[in-house]
Amino acid sequence: MLEIAIEYCINKLAEPKKTELLNRITNPKTPEDQQLIADLLDLIPLEWMFPGDVALRLAYIDSIQLGNKTYDLAALRNTALNEDSKTVLAAIKAFPDLQKFPFIITGLLQIALRRNQKEVIAELYKFDIKPQETTDVVYNPIEIYQIESLAQLMLEDFNNERVFVSNNGDSIVIEAVINRNTNQGGAHHAEMAILQHALHLGHYEGKDALECTDVPDNLTLPIGPNTPFASLATVMNALLTYEITTLVTSVQNLTYYENQQGQLHPETGKGATNGKVALRANRLFLDGKPYTLEVTAENENKRVLIKVSETKAVSEVVLALQKSLGLSTEDMQVSPDNNQIEIKRAPSELIARLRQQATCYEGINVLTEDGRLLLANRHNRGLASAGGHHSDKYCKKSIGHGLESEFGLRFNEPARIQKEVDVVEFKSTARVGIYLVHAASLTATPETKAYAQSRGMDIEFKADPEEFNEGSEVALTLVEMRGRSFYEVMPLAELCEYQLKLFKDFIQENYPELKNIEYKIETGVDTVNQNKIPNATFGRISLSVNGDLPQNLEHIFSAHQVDLEPKYVMDVSPMVLIQEIKADQTAKLTM
């Protein structure tokens, strides 16, 4: 690095200054000379440390490891692409050594310019990074970037990797890398059909989106008079109308499920973007009658207008926007004369909120009282829990249909679904919701009960044969998962930490005097052919105790002690420990 610094800073100087500094750097004798070297190295962009002649781009570098520092570029990029200006500014200020990575600053600036985030742009210009000279930089109308953001949202590309919009003047091209039911990356073909439907290209209307495999990768839209799209705003409004309709449909479905004892909405209950629902002309209903929305974004007035076709439905739409996007009553104004809702937010901000709130995939994990997780072998993928696309993507906990369709289970009290479902913290840029549901809050459907009884299963559930190998159902504790092959997307570490937290919270609640216990659980897995295989210590609990434990805890923990290990290292489910402690407490009360 010192050689690079000399080349970058010193060799360009005139004599005799150049020779003087070279002597001080190559033969330092004083603290001032040492400081000169340190200052010189600080001037060098850290990205110069990377070998090769491929240009560095924020778009495709997820992380950088330098010494003991890890720079998480994926998280920064995801924030820049999807969050509001305030959140992006906070992330920029918190990112270490940003001045030393000009390519990151350039990438952030490109995103901020596309999203018209003026505060972010101003902050990035403070770094005084001169933009690279190029002839291919084009600053498009803001609608181009709003269309791209909406298309990426609908096609579930939150990393700006596979959906792009280009402006050709009299037309725009929406280009996507399409995945036609393969294991390759890309936008799912069903979502591309949804995009076409949203733009009123009627070839796909009323069909099952999953069956529309003939969708093109590129979609060219003529813009101007005598075309379906008089302006860029026409395209953007069509996409925004579809997405706001998806939001209200999501709330419609969850509300119906809660109020009708777990029944699915008769028209849209399988999900607002479910393959058999997404291409319907009508997805919104009030008292069994359809109604529609028409959304108009006004960039110049920094507002969005929503026209509701049915007067009685206006309040439903307002409530849905409040629930899903966190809009307040001050953010909206209703004009009862024309059934119009004014959202007093800039269109770009509303689009950012939609992207923030969308949950596109669901992993539904059912946990028994003794810590067993319900699993089955997903076709050619390994063991997995229920899950897949989250079709009511603006209602995070709307998992009733997914749970019943994949594992044949229903909630005992559907009205309590939002209280019964825990969301497990999970780091991902793919908008995944990881859910934990306790088996005690569920019951099997009649068909599932009959299936489980015919197979002698002690836990009643039935894996959907379209998604899982028939008869592959198992219920495993964390320890029993060792050596098994799991689908690569399974959040095994997070499921371990969830159970450990339940145990920790239980101890803290029942033994508040025990304040100095450190809790740890092993989460190590090996990767074989892209599958996760828990290693030999997976699920092992370690407790570091400062002081003595109550006698009953000492006895229970010792019974599960791993041979030759220090005290309180146990191969047992955290849930089993909770059960045994509860049983001990009950026994003492009845003595």
C-alpha cells in the first residue's frame, strides 16, 4: 500500500519537495515522519487494495473484508434502494470509512439521483468525489425511476439486479431476467404476467398467472399520442393503481379471515397476488359487490390521489392505508363529494413505503410444546417447513391460507392470528417473513386428521403433495436435526435463537434473582450441494452461571449434561427444559 501511496501522491510532486518526502517516508526517524506515513495512507481509497482490473460497482459487491473489518455493502445498497431519505442518510453517516470508497459513494449517488432524494444527494456531494467522465450517463425524468421502482417491487427485485427500465424517448423498455419455474435466479414468470395485467395488456387477464409461461423478457411500451400510454405518468399510475389495489386486497383478506372464523374470502382469499387471483379484473369487494381504485401520482404537487368507485368503500381504503403503510389521519384528506383520497406524500415516498412494507415470501414454522419443528421433504430440496410466496404481501401475518394449504392446519382462534404468530428476526434482502406458530394454537383439518391417523402420526399435519414428497412428514427437535439435509433457505440459526430466547425469558420471569447467566446455543451447519446440514453440536445449549443455581434447576440441568463437558452444557431442546421446570413447579405446589 505504501508503494501505491507514493505513486498516487508523492511522485507527482515537483523537486525538491518530492525527494524530501520520499526520504522521510522510506527512512522515518521522527514521530512526525511516522505521522506523515499514516496521513499518506489515509489519502488512499481502500478500494485500491483490491487486485484486478474489473471496475468495482456497488450494484454487485455484497461485502468487503479488510483485516478485522467487514463492510456490509448489501445492507447499505438495500437501504439506498428501498428506504426513505431519513433512513438512507442515517445509513450513510453510520457506514465506516465511506470517504475511502469512492465507488460506493458514486453508486449511492446514482441511486439517490434516480430516486430524487435531494437531501441524500446533498450529503453525498459533501464527499467531493468527482464523477467519472462518461458519455452514457443520462438523467431521466423522475417517472422513469418510479416506474422502475414499482416494476422491481412487483417482480420482487429489491437488489436492482434483474429488472431495469430504459428510456428510448418515444418508448420505454421494461427488461427483466425471467425465471420460468427453474432453480435459476430471476423474476418469476407469473409476476411478469402480473406486470402486463397491471398495464392493461389484456392477453393475460383472468388467467392463472402460474400458467402464463409465454411471457416475454422485455416489454416495450410506446409513449405518446395514439398509444395506450399518453405519457410516462400513465404507465406509472397504472402500476401504482395495481399495487395500491394489492395492498387493500391484502387487508381485505386478513380482515375477512379474522372476522369469519378462519374462512377465506370467497373471491380473493388465497392472496392478493395468488396466481388465480392476481390477473382478475376485480380484486376489491364490499358486501359482495366489486369496486375499483384509480390512482394518480402528482410529482409536481408532491401528492397521490386515489379515486374510489364506491362511496361506502372509501373508509375501508383509508383504514387499509393506515394499517399497512403507517399513514396518519393528517397524511390523508378525504373529499366525500367525489370519493377521492388525497395522500399528502410525494409519489416517490409512497413507493418507498410500499417497498419497505412488502413481504414477498413466507416461512411458516410450527413448534410443538416439546420443541419439535414440523417438517417435510420439499421436492428435490431437502427438509423444509411450510412456506413459499406470501400472496397478501402487505399484511405480514396473513399466513392462514399458506399454513392450511401446505400443512393442513388451521388456527383455533382466527381472530387472534396476529397475536398467535411471532415474527422471527431474519436478515435478508428478499423480503422474507419468518414466522413461528405454536402447535397448541392450531388444529388439523378433517382431511389432515384422517391422514395422520392412517399413518399413526402423533402430531397431526399433512404436507401438500404438490410441494413435498408424500409421506415425508417428520417432527424434529434441534438436536434431532443433526446430520439431516435441509432446504438452503431454512433459517436454522434463527430458529435456534428463537427457542433459546423463549427459555431465557422463562428463566428471567420465574427466577428474577438469577441475573448473571449467559446463554448460548450452537447453530453451526455444513453446506453440501447447496443444502444445509446441521453439524454434530447443532442445538447444544451452554449456560455460563455466576454463582449457584436453585436446587431444582441444578438437578434438571445436570440430568441433560453432555459427558466430559463443563457444567451446564446440554443436548436438549430449550422447550423441554421449560416443560421440566414447569412440571417441577407444579409438583411442589401440589405437595
